[in-house]
Amino acid sequence: MDLEERQQVEQQCTRLINHYANLNDAQDWEAVAQLYTEDAHFQRPSGGDPVIGREAILESFLARAPRTQRHVIANAVVDAEGPATARAFSAILLFHGDAAKDGELPAMAPNSPLVGWYRDLIVLTPEGWRFQQRIGGLDFRP
């Protein structure tokens, strides 16, 4: 891979990471799930069992109670391993609280913000760049 190809991979994967955060905050779970491969492996930064497969990932998001949230992604570094594979690390800051009601701003949850990270394996599919593996963790106890 030459420099231009590597930079294109890195830019497209960084966009995927940011797009994921925006869709997640909008709670567009169908669109979030589409950013994973069919056989993807996902583990939330807050822990829990790994979720395997796009459909199971969608179900795990649909099962969550509505809330107001904002993910801030920082320090994203993508390393292109080849023209169709990349690995990434990004830091996350999650602000969250109860679901908004009647246009009012919700109160922030007592354990907010959460500070953590994602380690990703991203692959190029016929649908575009997708998460094959997305493993999260926290840096501090909630």
C-alpha cells in the first residue's frame, strides 16, 4: 500500500468511528447495527458478555431503556494493515442521563461521564467499511 491508499483507509475508518457515535447518540439502532459485519464481535465498554453477530448486536441495543446520551470520541488512531483491513484505538467520553421529556434537558446520571476506549478491527466489505470486532473498556470505575 502506498501512502495515499493508507491515508484513504485511515480517513474512511475514522469517519466510521465518528459516524457510529453520532448514530448511537441518535439511538438509530438499525443504522448502528448496519455498521457491523454479519458475524461481528462486540463488547460494551461497561462490560457484560460479548455479543456476536449483527442481529444479536441490534437486539442488544433495542433491549436497552431509552436515555439521553452524548459520546465524545477523541485520540482516534487508525492503522491500515492492508487495503481491506485496519485496526483502531479511540478514547470515549460518555455523558448520559434519563430520557428527555417534553423538550426539557434531562439531569445527568450520577455516574456520568464515563471515560473509556474502543479497540476495533475494521474490514472493507461490499457494504463499505464495517466493524468486525469492537471491544470497549472503561478507564475508571463508574
